[in-house]
Amino acid sequence: MGRTVPAFRPALDHEISTWEEYRKGLRPPEQDTFDTIMNYARIHADAGSLAARPLLTEVIFMSVILEQQKRIESIEWRIKDLEEKNK
């Protein structure tokens, strides 16, 4: 029996590479942000390999949403902490 689904990490790298022309159209600071977003997908590649999703972009977007939510929550905790210290 052969493997019918390509390994996730190479498939992820290929999917990210298909966005290269889009990336080139961004301004340099936006390119850095784009790279950060794609790195979020790489950070969660292990979980992505376990997801039974036909569209790789769904896994990428979920990884990005997860990382952004973690950052939002971290910022919210810092704000709350600063507000309590300034009472």
C-alpha cells in the first residue's frame, strides 16, 4: 500500500510557496508580517498533520487564528495586570 496523502510538512511548505507572488506584492513591513503568519502555520505543523482536512489552507488559517488568539490573550493579561498595579 502506498501513501496517498503527501507528508504534511512538505505539503505545507509547497502551499506557502504558492503564496510567494502575493508576498512579493506586499510592502517590506507587510512581507515580514506575512512571514510571521506563515511561521505560525509551521509552529503547529505537528497538529496540522493530524487534522483530517482536505484543504491545507484550513489548517494554515486555524494555526494562524490560534497563535493570534494566544497573543491577544497575552496582551489582555498584561493590560489587566498594569491596570491593577495603577489602581
